[in-house]
Amino acid sequence: MGESLIFAKDVLKRTLELLGEIPSGAVLEDELRDIQIRIQIAQNALIQNQRKIWVRTNMGKEMIGDFGVASTKLLGTVERFQRAEASDLSLLKDLKAALGEVELHAKRLNEETRRRSMVVT
């Protein structure tokens, strides 16, 4: 389990690094900053939940694995976006779709942690 969580965190870190290397003008600065912030929020979800006991369960391992797959797709999209010569709206759309998938997994992770930490009285 620990390897997949570390893998997902490293992939998101690499994605943020590549976004910082995108040539200026390829995408609006505000849009790029928004994308970077959204990736950082997803990365924070992993960091905040990495020590939760439930993450070691089968369900947790599966969720982290899905998170890693989505993060890898996002990295691939950013790599394609970086190689593009001009601003390609279809690549930007793909980037936002991949980011949405990563955010969905981050939300699922946070919701499951919230649900499991509820105290029954």
C-alpha cells in the first residue's frame, strides 16, 4: 500500500514540476495557476490521509491505486501539453478532464476518511 501512495504523490509532484516548465503563452497564467492549485489540493488529500488506518484495508488500497492511475493519466496529458507547439484547446480540455478525475479520487478519499472518523454516540 505504501508504495502506491508514494507513487501517486511522486507523480503529482512531477506533474507540478512539468506544469512549471510549460512555455509562457501556451496557456493563460491564471488558468495555469488554477490548475496547479487544484493539483496541489489533490496532493494534499494524499498527504493528509496517508497515515489513516483504513487506507491499509482492501478498499483503501483500491482507492489509492485508482488515484495513482488517474495521476499517471494527468502526468501523460501534461507531458503531451508540454510538447505541443502551440496552444491546443483539445489538449487543454484533456488536461482539465484528467485533472477532474484526479480531483474525484481526492474527494472520494477525503469523504471516506470523514465517514470513517465519525463518532457514534
